[in-house]
Amino acid sequence: MRFIRHLWRDFANAFTGWMGIALAALLGVLLGVGIYTMFYSGVISYLDDDPAVCASCHAMNEEYEAWQRGSHHDVATCNACHAPHDNLVYKYINKADNGFWHSLKFTFQNYPENIQIRDHNRAITEAACLYCHGNFVDQAANSSVHKGETMSCIHCHDGVGHKR
């Protein structure tokens, strides 16, 4: 407790005189711009499960329109296939990670024309397929067609969630 009081006292002493006022103003501007940017971007809406939020970026319009016409439209949202099912904390960490990289690449227009899924997201999508279709996949894995093969749902069924 004494250590925390000492740290607080040092922190508070940094905000004395003109240097303190300038430092407080700088921190206030940075905090204000950061909060405004988060509010303006609608970051809270990304915590929800609405596919229209994913389509709020023009780069995802084609995927969103394809999902609306696709076979999973009535049974799955974007998060059903692209977010972890096994751990709520990991789900939101994954959403934050993807959101950060998506916004950074889209803001600076530094993304490929054909958007590629990252390896760890591919694994999450594969796990989502098994989460919903595990019984069917077990049967297919035991069939003579797939016996002894490593199966990848995405390899054969890349466009399942959406029809282009």
C-alpha cells in the first residue's frame, strides 16, 4: 500500500506548474481524440453479433451480399463462423485483433484486392464448422473417400456460407 501511495504522489507531483498544465493538456487532447475516434467509428457496435456491422466497411460489401444469398444466411452470422465458440474472452480478443488490423489496413488502403484469411482465423473457422457440423464430419472422415486424409472443411467448401 505504501508503494502505491508513493507512486501516486510522484504522479501527482508531475502535474505541478506550467509543465504539469502542458502535460495535462496534452494527455487531455490525446484522450479526447482517442475517445472521439472510438465513438465516431462505432466501436461498441462491433461487440454485437449483427452482420450489417461487418458490412459497414465497403471492403466487406461483396461478402455481406453473398452471405445474404448463401446457405448459412438463416442459421449463422459472421461471428458464428469467424469467432471462437469455446471461450468468451478469446472471442472478444479475436474480434479486437481482427478489428484493429481491418481498420488499420482499410484506413490506409493497404489490403489486397482479394482479402485473405489469416492462418489463426482459418483455424477458428475450421473449428466453427466442426462446432455445428461435427457429427456429419465424423461420418465423412470414416467414409472410404476420406479415410486416412487430413480433412479441411474450407478446402472443399470455401463458398459454403455465401454464394457468389
